[in-house]
Amino acid sequence: MRALFFLLVLLTSTAWSEVSFNTSNVGKFISSLSEVQKVSDKYGHPDSLGGDGMDIKQSMARAQAPFSSSIPELQSYAGYDEVVTIIESSGFGDINQWAAFGDRVMRAYGAIKLASEAPDVNEQMAQARKQLENSGLTEAQKKMLLEVMGSANQVMDTFKDVPQADRAAVKPHVEKLDNL
């Protein structure tokens, strides 16, 4: 009986263990995402994932965790069961694990793109703030734009904090991600 208990514990912990964040698993994630996009083509894109009607904070949360923040909407999606099947057959324990892995991939991808395409973004943001302060906009307009800029800074800070190991795991897949 004791051996059976330990076997069940071992099997359970293996099923729920974290997927290693490495180049191979990033490739598996991208392949599964490509398959998930085919499901989206089949059933249509869930309306709630399009971003319509989102406030700035919701939009920024979606930018920082694009897959995890979409799980509640996906659960009522017509293609949900097919998406889950794809995810599980790709080696992910469940949709939550896949989404968290995908969020990590996208943060690393964003960090790579930001470093290569906008290396002086902090300087540009500081200049934009100065221009905003000296503009003829109303205080309400300035406040709104400063809120947007603050949220954008939070997202950029998220990209700055991405570990180099994550960037290295994603870097060989940048072209594939560009083409999704």
C-alpha cells in the first residue's frame, strides 16, 4: 500500500511539474500556438480577446500576461476543448501552465525586440513627458496621457527585468514569433 501511495505522489508531481524554460520547450510552445491559431481560424477569434472596451489597466495587464489574462474568456470559447487538447499534447500539464509559459516567452520576446528596435526608449519617454508638460493640452488631457505613459513604462520595466537566460532561450525563435 505504501508503494502505491508513493507511486501516485510521484505521478501527480510529475504531471504538475513546471516545464523547463529552454529553447526546445519554447519551440514546442510556438508550435502549439500555431496550432491554437488554426483553431481560432476555424471558430473565429473570441470577441472578448480583441481588446474592445478595455481600459488602460486591463490593456496593460493583457500586454504583460497576454495568455494568462485571456484564460477566463477562453473557457467559454467554442474551440476551448480543441485548444486544451493541443496544449496537453504539446507537453504542457494544463492551460494555466501553457499560458504562464507563453507569458514568459512573450516577455522575453518583448525584451529582445525592445533592446534591438528601441534601445533609447527611456530617453524618448523623458522627452515626451517634457513636451507634454509644455504643451497646450488641458490638465485632464495631460493627466490621461501621463497615465498611458506610466502604464507603458510599467510594461517596459517588465521587459527590462527579463532574465538573460529567458532571452537566450527565446532568441533562436524570434523570426518564428515575428511571423505568427
